[in-house]
Amino acid sequence: MDILNNIDPQLKRVFENSTKTDVKADLVDIRNKMHEVLKGLEGIFPKNEAVREEEKFVPGFNGNPIVRVKVYSPTEIEEDTPAVMFIHSGGFFLGMPEMSDELCRNLVEFAECTVVSVDYRLAPENPYPAAFDDCYSVLEWMYSNSGELNIDKDRIAVCGVSAGGALAAAVCLMARGSEEINPCFQVLMYPVLDHRHITKSSNEISDTRTWSTQMSKKAWNAYLKNVDKNNVPQYASPAMAKDLAGLPRTYIAACELDILRDEAIEYAMRLYQANVATELHVLPGTFHAFDAMAPKSDIAIRFDSEVINVFKDVFYNK
């Protein structure tokens, strides 16, 4: 995959100046360094006066530890709003809700909804099913506490970014067929979906300035540490699901210059074949997490606007 030849011109300088990841480093060390960087960026985006932010704690799934969530809601609520359970990125081993503050605030203000962002447990200390259990417990909590949260449980969507996309797809698979928990929409943003690395794109990037094959394999190994690799469940690796029928309407965004591109396209194709209403966008000239790396680029602004608009369409134009 020729990244530099095909990259969007506005993204090229950002990519060329990006720091390479040491794939031999310990994942916890990588996380700690990244979290220090993220803490240094806190406050870079001013708080939005139209958005109320509060921290809540959700009982864990089947007796697991409590789960911290960050709830973003309109400061003025006249009636129950639609809601999004948001699952951050981070390769299963790093990340926190605060890294997506700006996107979540924009969803509240412009898609006119409430957002619940999950601070799920991270590998390698907490491999599968910890993160999945945490996310599903939060989804259950949103439905059972819809009155307290002032949300309309007929308009609850799930959104995940990168590894969060795997978790979003997994909780929708788990909820399929449930009478009590029935998300109306799933949004998978350049999602991780398949642990096997069997697509062409999944083996095409060794440049560690972006998400590479080496880092992907290392992250998956940490996440699936306690899983029989010959029997990986669909809730760990959604591509393993034999049937995708009955899933909610879906929006998938893939980056053209990303190892995850082909598995996202294949998942979308399987959704089409299962008669699930699906929208697939392959974003030209983009690399993994381009919107976080270059949020002021034209294509990142266009993408953020598109995500907001698809939520508005599902929530208000049924």
C-alpha cells in the first residue's frame, strides 16, 4: 500500500511528521506515554455551553467492577432525547472517554442527542471479555435508566471508533433478538473487526507512523490472551459471526490507506447480503485515525459533519 503517493495532500505533512511507534515496546508503556500526551491536550477544546458533562458509575456485568461513563447531554432538555453509546478507540489497550470530548460534544449539540461514553477496562491487564462486558453493561444500564437519563429508548444507537468499532459491533450482535435491548443504529468508524489478518490490506502496512500490521497483531494477542485462537467468539472478533441478519441499520466508514479497510468493506458486504440497511463510505486518501491527527483538515471536517448528519437522519427522519 503506497501511503505517501495516495495520501490526501492536507494529511501528508501530518503523516510525515508523525512519530513512529516502537512495536517492541510494552503495551502498558505505550499506553502510559500516550495517556500523558492526552492529558497534556486536556482543555485544548473549550467546553461547550450547550452541553452538560457529568461522570456516572454503572454496575458491572455479572458482578464485574463498576464502569465509569461520561455523560454528555443538552443543557436544556424539553423532552426525551435520542442517545448514543460511544466507545473510544485505542487498540483495546489504551484510551479514555476524554480523548473524544470534542466529537461527543458536537454530537450532542448538532445531532441533538445524549451521549454516554464508556471508560471500559483495557488489555493486557484485562483481556476479553472485560471490555465487551463493560460496554454491554452500559448499554443495559442506558435502557433500564432511560427515564433518569431523559433518553428515548426507541432511539438508542451505538458508535465505536477503531477498536471501539469491534466492541460496538459485538454489543449489537449480543443485543440482536432481545426485546429489552434493541439499538436502532450502529456506527462503525474505521472499525477493527477481524483478528485473523487474512485480508490484503491487513498485511500491507509496516510503517508504524500509523496503525500497522505489527501493532495490530500485538494488540489482538493481548486482547485475546485467554481465548482459544481456534475458537474465537463473535463477541471478541465480530467477523467470526456466521450470520449478520437482524442487526440494526449500519453506517461504516473505512480509511483508504488503512490495514482495516478490507475487513470493513467485507463486513459491509455481508450486512448488505443479510438485508441489513447499510451505508459504506471509503474515505479517499486517509490513513487510520486521520481525523484525530488532523482535525482541521478538509476531509476530517467533512467526515465529522457526515457522521453528525447520519445520526440526525436516523434519529429524526424515520
